Amino acid sequence: MPLVIAAHGSADQRFADTVELIAGRVRLLRSGLDVRVGFLEHGPPHLADVAAAGSVVVPLLLSSGYHVRVDLPEQVPGARVARAVGPDPRLAEALAERLAEAGYDGRSPVVLAAAGSADERALADVRSMATLLAAQLGADVTAAFVSAGEPRVADLVRPHAEHDHPGVVASYLLAPGVFHDKLVALGADVVSAPIGDHPAVAQLLLDRYDDLADQTPGRTAPA
């Protein structure tokens, strides 16, 4: 039964490159599994062209919102749609590693910066991820958003931050692109790299796949 990795897509080639690296990790972890990649936007490959009926579609998305609840079922009728990879405690570990790589001191307050959404469920997922990251770090973590959603990252982060403006940004983004470029441009003391092809992402995709692979066709995992 194919595992179809459903990614949002981007006009920035760095996004597609990152998704392919993640897919490669999945193939290494589960040799023999038919692993496909499809994009909701900015294909090819377009999701509808690679997700046959009976496939398990796993959203390579960091929160559950309109795409998971509406777009995916509409684009891949007959497929089984799993939960998004985030939020999850393993992503908190990945975020902590990315922060350490960027020079985080392990004590300062952190802004968890996500793209944002008009869907309140997606925003709530990001806030849940902030709680998980706070537990992982043992530090204060505030969820904020680059585009839709409040608070905005730009309202919380200042160059060489003063005590009331955290200067550490954890990028809750999958890949480099315009949103991460905007985070870097804010001039915070520390801005972590996107999660990228961290091993946790590949394992989460497989776990979400396994959650549905043996279930009755037609099931969709709760968002």
C-alpha cells in the first residue's frame, strides 16, 4: 500500500529539495515501501496524480487545519488521510536540536515562529507545539506567526533583544523559503534553521502511515 507524502508545495525550489530529502530518509527506513511525493500546490508532481484510491496519504504539515480537513480529502477521494506530523513531542526534540545548532544558550525565552493560518485549529496546534517545546527546553516558549494569526513574530522579536522582547526564534517551518527569510531579517540574536530533513520527520511519517495502513479503507484520521 503506497505511502503518499502530501506536501504543501512552494515556488521556492528549496522546499521541494527538502521534501525529497525527507522522502529519501523514509525510503531508507522502510525499504520496499512505495513512497511517493505529491504537492497540494506548485507541482508537479500534483497530489491527485500520485495518490491512487487505497493509498495512505500523510500530510507533511506541521499543524492540522483546512488543508488536512478539507483540501486533502477533496483532492484524493478514496485515499486514507492520516494525521499531520505535528504537533508531536519528537518535533520538540528536533526543534531543540536546531536551536542548539544555532547557538541557543538553553535558558533564554524562545519564540516559536510558525507560518500562520486563518484556521484556528492550526493556530491551536502551534500553541500546543510551543507547550511541548517549553517542556523540552525547560524555558518559556511563546507561539507566534509570520503571517495570519496573533501574535505576530515581528511584534515580539527585536534585534539584540531587550529583556521584554525575546531574541531567540525557533523556526517551526519545514524548509527554507520566504517565511524563514523573513525570520532571519528580523535580526534576532538566534534564529534556528527550519526542521528540514531531521530524522524525526521521516519516522513520524512512517508512524502516521502505520496508524492507518491496517485499517478499513475509507478511514480518515482525526485532525
